[in-house]
Amino acid sequence: MVKFGGYMLLLFFLFIGLIGCRNVEGIGMNWGTMASHKLPPKVVVQMLKDNNISKVKLFDADENTMKGLAGSDIEVMVAIPNGQLQDMTDYDTAKAWVKKNVTRYNFKGGVNVKYVAVGNEPFLKSYNGSFLNSTFPALQNIQNALNDAGLGDKVKATVPLNADVYESPVNAPFPSAGKFRSDIRSVMSDIVHFLSKNNAPFTVNIYPFLSLQQSPDFPIDYTFFDGGSKPVVDTNGIAYTNVFDANFDTLVSSLKDVGVGDIPIVVGEVGWPTDGDKNANFLLAQRFYNGLMKKLGSNQGTPLRPNQYIEVYLFGLLDEDTKSVAPGDFERHWGIFTYDGQPKYPMDLTGQGLNSSLVGAKDVKYLPLKWCVLNPNASNKTALTDNINYACTYADCTKLGFGSSCNGLDAQGNASYAFNIYYQTQSQKDESCSFQGMAMVTTNNASQGNCNFTIQIATSSSYRLHLWPSSPYHIGPPLLLFAFELVVSFLF
Ligand SMILES: *[C@@H]1O[C@H](CO)[C@@H](O)[C@H](O)[C@H]1NC(C)=O
Ligand SMILES: *[C@@H]1O[C@H](CO)[C@@H](O)[C@H](O)[C@H]1NC(C)=O
Ligand SMILES: *[C@@H]1O[C@H](CO)[C@@H](O)[C@H](O)[C@H]1NC(C)=O
Ligand SMILES: *[C@@H]1O[C@H](CO)[C@@H](O)[C@H](O)[C@H]1NC(C)=O
Ligand SMILES: *[C@@H]1O[C@H](CO)[C@@H](O)[C@H](O)[C@H]1NC(C)=O
Ligand SMILES: *[C@@H]1O[C@H](CO)[C@@H](O)[C@H](O)[C@H]1NC(C)=O
Ligand SMILES: *[C@@H]1O[C@H](CO)[C@@H](O)[C@H](O)[C@H]1NC(C)=O
Ligand SMILES: *[C@@H]1O[C@H](CO)[C@@H](O)[C@H](O)[C@H]1NC(C)=O
Ligand SMILES: *[C@@H]1O[C@H](CO)[C@@H](O)[C@H](O)[C@H]1NC(C)=O
Ligand SMILES: *[C@@H]1O[C@H](CO)[C@@H](O)[C@H](O)[C@H]1NC(C)=O
């Protein structure tokens, strides 16, 4: 009886443990800030809290973002951009970085930094090996600086890598045959052994969308999780029905190949864009996330690492209108929220597959409801093309391209779209709606069908200007920020 009771109790705790584990761990989110008009960090942090998002991954250690996160208890991955990797090969510089961007925030009410990302996909083939020599020394210096600062148990350095650092041979295209790319195998081996020694995870970005976007023959169902695709059967008999699992397990095999088969893996980025490509839309994004979240929520793991929680950061939080479009127009449309923090489609982050809505950003301040459009009297076609080109050089016209939500507009519609997006990007400055007299301002919503003519958000500078004019006695957020700064600088 006692034995039985003990067993039941054990089962009970195991069960509670499993459920508890998921609620505590939860999903992470990439928070990029390459936008002409950024939501105030406090607004974003409130939105994260409202959606129970307990982890974020940043691409730098920007002070305003960090101040927004202070006191929230959200786990944070801060980052060192590739351009600073060479500098970090000097130990004193790495130490100064850690002091300024990690240690400084390490107090009660500060920022809960958990990881430092050393570089961002530094071994992408398109970088031609530019960061090949600096990444490993930078990683060592940052982790050693964290260790020396007494933070090594709590904060781990890792390198978010793109999934093309490993591959399977052409004659054995299966996950079980995965190996690191031969040109970087030696440095990859050094990196993973160092990570393993420091109990730090391997971080990888996995993009089923890019598999589809880069090869026209890729079977579309294989990018999703609903089992609709013809399985790929590995030599060990395992059948793969989605490219995420296959890719993840190729990494598991590659890690085993260099002798660290058990190192934890964090998925640093995974997601689906909603515009700027023929496969980038709300329907497919919803289908992808619905399957992904259910998979993650059930802690089923992958065939080579079954029945386990996978730490995952979705890409990304918000659309970013100034990201490079070198890989494609879709780059500016990865957000699960629009640029202004509004949910795009139903999504259940808990993984129960409910048709629930995310909670949008609150207290967003917008510019006035004014659009800039083509003046119907304008007739000079030559000047029109030049003016559209001008607008689209300095503002984000990616929604006008083939396969995008505004692709169906006529020539006049194109011009109005371009003029408006430029006007909004210029924060509605009067002189930015001229275009040699071809444009005019209107207060009628200029949107056409599915093509949304946006109103930009008021940036913090214009917002502050309006709310706190000159009174030095008014205690508003600027003063509070100032107070925070004082606390921080006095403590450290
Ligand atoms: C967040 O978690 C709390 C407590 O578990 C729950 O009541 C709430 O519904 C959750 N909110 C969302 C948006 O999932
Ligand atoms: C801290 O991080 C910021 C933002 O990423 C960076 O510009 C700065 O150089 C870092 N500070 C030091 C001392 O390295
Ligand atoms: C890499 O090399 C290619 C071809 O030589 C060149 O076009 C490209 O600009 C290089 N990229 C970088 C980041 O150096
Ligand atoms: C990296 O080091 C190798 C060998 O020392 C050298 O040949 C190569 O030019 C270096 N690459 C860069 C990008 O500095
Ligand atoms: C999901 O909810 C939205 C409204 O929130 C509704 O329009 C839609 O029909 C629902 N979809 C399903 C499959 O129930
Ligand atoms: C277009 O031209 C007509 C005739 O000159 C004028 O009455 C009208 O106000 C003009 N419309 C705009 C929007 O400028
Ligand atoms: C049309 O615009 C072009 C370029 O601005 C200019 O060179 C040309 O003279 C204009 N034509 C007319 C008829 O106004
Ligand atoms: C509108 O602009 C898009 C993108 O530049 C272009 O593909 C399309 O042909 C244009 N439409 C017209 C009617 O000019
Ligand atoms: C303008 O209209 C579109 C639909 O036609 C709508 O989605 C959008 O929210 C409207 N914009 C504003 C600022 O009301
Ligand atoms: C459409 O525009 C409105 C107002 O500018 C904005 O709030 C909304 O997020 C936009 N919707 C989409 C799907 O871009």
C-alpha cells in the first residue's frame, strides 16, 4: 500500500512537474528594433506581459530597451552585433562590454539577463568568412568576463547560428547523416566544446519559410506541421513529416559527430512572414504557428530528442520597416504584430490550438489621421515615376511588389501608396507631401481594399514634445527615467 501510494505520489508530482514546466518556461520572442518609428519600450514590455511572454531575445543591448525591461523579470538575451566581434577578441574590451551591458543591470529591479548572444549568424555563407576568426575568441572572452564578474552560473554566452552551418551529404540527405559544414567544422567543434564546458546552449535559427522561398520545388506541406506531406524516411527508419524536425535532428547528429551529443539546443529564431512574398500571408503564417505552437506546447520534442521542452524564440515581435531587404521584401514583415503592436491573426501561444487573439499594444500614440495621396489633377507621367521612385527609396514600399498585399493597385494607387508611406515615414512633415505639386493631404482614409494605407505612430520625441512642454515642475516619465539612470549610475 505504502509503496503504491508513494508511486502514485511520484506520478502526481511528475505530472504537475510537466505541466508546471511548460507554464514556467513558456515561449520566447525576438524583439528587433529596425523601424523608422519605434513603439516606446514600456508599451512593448506591457504587451509582452499581457501575452504571458516571459523571454525576449534582443539584437543589441540598447539602453532604452533595457530600461523598458527593468523590473519586469522577463528573461533577456542581449546581443553583440557582428560588427563588434573583432573588438571583443580583446579581453579588456569584452570585460568593459559585460560591465556596461550586463553587470550594470544586475540588481533587484534591474534586468534579468540570461544569455549574451555573441554575433548574429556570423558564419552565413554570404559573409564570405568575414567573422570566421573573431567569433570563437569573442565567445571565449565574453563568457570568461561573465565568469570573472561572478555571473557565469546565471548568464551564458552563446552564438546564434544559421542552419546552414550544418548539412547532410548529397548521397545521404537524412538527419542522421548531419555534419557541420566541412569548411567550418574545426571552429564549430571548438565552439561547441567551449559551450558544453560552460553549460551554455547551442543556439540555432531554423526557417522552414526560407526552405520554401529558396527552392521552387520544395514541397509546401513539408514546411507545416499537419502531417500532410509525404514523409522523408531516414536510414534508421524514422519518418519525418516536417522540415523543422528534420533540420533540428540534422543538428543533433552534427553535434554528436563532434562529440557533444547532449548539449542543450535553443531555437533562437523561427517564424513566418505575412507580406512581401507569394507565400507570405496571414493564412500560411497562421497555419505555421498553429502547428508549431501545438507541437511545442505538448513537449513532444523531435525524433532524436523526444519528449522534451524546446526553448524557442519566435521571429518576431513587430514588423520592422527599415530592415535590409537583401534576402527579400518579406524581411520587413516577420512580426506576429503589426508595426504598431496590433495582432495580425488569431494565435494561441499556450499551444492548445485555441482560436484566441493576442493582446495588442495599449496606449499607442499615433500621428494625426492624415494621409498623403496623388492629386487627381496631376498629369505629368514622367514626373510621376520619378517621384514614386524617390518616395520608395526613402520609405518602405515592399507591400507594392509582386505577391504582396498592395500589388493589385493601378498606377494612381501606386503613386498614392508611395506618397503616403513617405509622408508617414517623415512623421507627416508638411514639406514631405509635395512631390512637385503632385501630392495632397487628405483626412479621408486612403486605404484601398486589402491594401492598408497606414498612419505612423508618434515617436517618443514628438510624443514627449506634445505631452511635457516646458514646465520643469512636471514629474513625467522623462524625470522617472532620469531617476532610474541615477540609481543605475550610483550603484555601479
Ligand atoms: C496569462 O496567464 C494568466 C495566468 O496563468 C492567465 O490567467 C491569462 O489568461 C494568460 N493570458 C494570456 C493572454 O494567455
Ligand atoms: C553596450 O551595448 C551597446 C548597445 O549594443 C553598445 O553600443 C556599447 O558599445 C556597449 N558598451 C560597451 C562598453 O561595450
Ligand atoms: C562576398 O563575396 C561576394 C562575391 O565575391 C561579394 O559580391 C559580396 O559583396 C561579399 N560579401 C561580403 C559581406 O563581403
Ligand atoms: C583568418 O585567419 C586566416 C589564417 O590565419 C587568414 O588566412 C584569413 O585571412 C583570416 N580571415 C579574416 C577574415 O581575417
Ligand atoms: C476565430 O475567431 C475569429 C474572430 O475572433 C472568427 O472570425 C473566426 O471565424 C474564428 N475561426 C474559427 C476557425 O473558429
Ligand atoms: C483640380 O483642378 C480643378 C480645376 O482647376 C480645381 O477646381 C480643383 O480644386 C483641383 N483639385 C485639387 C485636389 O487640387
Ligand atoms: C514633366 O516632368 C518632367 C520631369 O520633372 C519635366 O522635365 C517635364 O518638363 C514635364 N513635362 C511637362 C509637360 O510639364
Ligand atoms: C505598381 O507598382 C508595382 C511595384 O513597383 C509594379 O509591379 C506595378 O506594375 C505597378 N502598377 C502599375 C499599374 O503601374
Ligand atoms: C483605414 O481603412 C482600413 C480598411 O479599409 C482599415 O483597416 C484601417 O484600420 C483604417 N485606418 C484607420 C486609421 O482608421
Ligand atoms: C492598418 O493601418 C492601421 C492604421 O494605420 C494600423 O493600426 C493597423 O495595424 C494596420 N493593419 C495592418 C494589418 O497593417
